[in-house]
Amino acid sequence: MNTNTKQIFYLLVLILILSSCSSTRKGSTRFDDSSSPYVKEQPKPVVKAKEEPLVSKPATKTEPVVVREEKVKAVDIRGTETIFRYYVIIGSFQVVENARNFRTQLIKESFTPVILHSEIGFYRVSVGSFNDELAARERIAQIRTNYSKYSDVWLLVRKN
């Protein structure tokens, strides 16, 4: 066989192979066709109109609690400072005056806030101090339930 004959032979074999392949034939069915007996049609989701206005929902006590560990010391404490292991933090500020203004607002809302200065330079406003972690987490859940605007309250663990 000469080279032209070999080329024609290989070309015919290639055409035969391609023509026998079901995925290249016109009109072949694919598995993702809706007419395929192997594909079950998924029901379309039903979209219901919301009756509530689109407002961010308050956090629930089941949402995870952010926990950070920092060295802190109390600001504006006269006399001896009681040291606790866990603090419920409701606000963080870089400027102490902003933390003091927030503390004043919280006092009006019946909280007993304390300002802590962290090792990284932030002024943390705490509304609960505990030596028991479970009690601190319960306070966080209570705040999230009763004060939706403070749903981002978190737990600070004091470093020794």
C-alpha cells in the first residue's frame, strides 16, 4: 500500500468510528435531557410572598458566640479592681471618649457597663463579668433575646 492509500484507509476508519459514536449523531439523547427515562424531573421550588417586611432578624441564642482571648485592664476604676475570667463585650472602640459615651447610653438602658483597655489598644465595653463561662454565655443569650440591636455581643476571655 502506498501512503495515499494508507491515509485514505485511516480516514475511513476514523469516519466509521465517529459515525458509530452515539454522542456525535444528530438526535441522540443525553442523560440530562428531560425526555430521558433515566432523569427524574426535579420539582420547581414554590416561592411564597413574604408577609414580613425585609428587616434584619434579631440574633437568637443559638447563633455561635465570638470568643477572643486578650489581656485587659479596667479603665476608670477607683480602688481595687475585681479580676474576672470572662467578660461580655457589647462594644469596642479605638477612642476612650467614644467608649465612655457608649457606657453612658448603656447605663440609661439599665446595663452596668465597665470599660476595659485591651492589649491591642481597643477599649472594650463590658456589660457582664464572670468567672464561669456558662454564666457568661447565658448573659450573652439573654442580651441577644432582649436587645436585638446588640446581637453582635461577644465573649472576651482574659489572658493571664
